[in-house]
Amino acid sequence: MGSTFNAMNRSVIITCAVTGSADAASKTPHLPITPKQIAEASIEAAKAGAAVAHIHVRDPATGAPSRDPTLYREVVDRIRSSDTDVIINLTTGMGGDLYLGPDSAPLDFSEQTDCIGQVERMAHVEELLPEICTLDCGSFNYPADNYVYISTTNMLRLGTQRLQNIGVKPELETFDLGHIWFAKQMIKEGLIDAPPLFQICLDVRWGAQSLARNVQTMVDNLPDDANWSAFALGAMEMPLVAQSAILGGHARVGLEDNLYLERGVLATNAQLVERARTILELLGAAIQTPEQARKTFNLKKFA
């Protein structure tokens, strides 16, 4: 599937991002928080048609985002011990939060800062060996005062080297064109095995907006042999499902990206997957199973 030609993808992989790290726990009763809930949401999404579950973890007591490896271990163990097959995709995005001090003293980092090295960000991945983990391909601003998400070129090269050594496929999270540019540089340097897997991330302020022309431009900048998916936040979640397939890609939905099935109606992860599946099937696309998706993405399944 060459991204240059934009032929419609008629065999689509659905990823469900089941919980994320945003402040959503107080906004919906359907957001999974405990490891048990997150595992169950991943399994329910798989039964609804998702081949991949993208997983963050949260503090079970507070619902706040966490990077505790013991929480990841429980989630992964619960999924793997179930009778439902789903590809596990763990985040490595936690630990990049840098809150600068005031303009007069920018190096007086706020107590909200949680910025660690790449090796520590990936500790749970190297222990648990999911088939996929995310890798945010650049630093950028978020809409919080003096906040920058940090993912440097050295961190990314170190991360891809270590993932290549253990056989975990990096999902290259790209929030703007520069992120795609650097991801292609890492491919050129031999740090990412073929075929590369990209995730185009839209409407995450202040990255790229989900304007149709922006999606087209980002897709046109991908390598021709890339597998890719795209998502947008909020009300643009489902339109991006259709646009991704039409342009040759795969789809991502889930409560990390959007809380509503329609205006005023809170969704579950499984309902969002079902809605995405309906859209794709109405377009004439088939939905790949986890086993089919492993072959498409060239994944290594660990015991």
C-alpha cells in the first residue's frame, strides 16, 4: 500500500485507544481507570472489532495518569490470560512533561514537571514486550502555560535502537510535518525496520489541525511502504475514520480521543469501535482481525 497513490484501503485495522492520559476521568463514567477496567475495555473493544488496543494506565485511587510499570504489568497479564486475541500497544509518551518557570526564571521548573529519560519511559515496554509501543517523534507545545512536551532527537534514536533490539514495533506518533521528516531520517539511518508504522495525530494543540488538506499533506509525506493510521480529537474522530480509509490508511478511535457517540451521548470504547466499523463497512472496507493485522504490520507476538 503506497501512500503516494492514496488508493482506498479496503482492509482496515482499527485501533482503540481505551483511556489515554487526559483529564477525562471526571467527565464520563465510562473511562476505564483500574488495571482490571482497562484490560476489560481492551477486550470489549477487540470483541467489537478492534485489532489493536492502545493502552495507558492510571492511578486506581485518583484516576490520574500514571507510568507505574506494575499497573502496566497487571493490564497486560489480564489481557494475555483472557480468551480474546488483541494486539497490545503500550504508550511510552509519559514522562515528557516540562513546565518552565516564569519568563524571568524559565529554568525554575514547575512542580508539575515530570520529565525523565527515554530508557525510563520505556521500562515497562522492555519488561512486558508488547507487539507495538508508541514513540512521539518530536517535542511540541501544548495549550498549558509554559508547557512543552519533550522528545528529543537523541531520545528518539536511543528509543528506536532499543526497540529494534527487542523486536517491538514503534508506532511513530507524528503531530506535525517535522515529526514525519525526522521519522524518515531514522528510517534512513536503519533504526526502524520495514514496514514502518505511522500514526498521524490531529487536533492535539498545538500540532496539526484535522483540516482535509493537512491530512492529505501529511499522508503525502509518508514513505511509500508505510503502514499508517490517523485520528482526530472530539467531533472529528469519526470523519477521520472515513478519510483515513479513503486515503489508504487505517483507523483509530477510543475514549482517549473522544468521549461522545453523538452530541450529548457519552460513549464506551466498544461503542466507538462499533461505530467506526459500521462507517468502514459502509464504505466497502473489511475489518482486519488481530492475526491479519500482525501480518500487515509485520509484528512479533510474544508469549
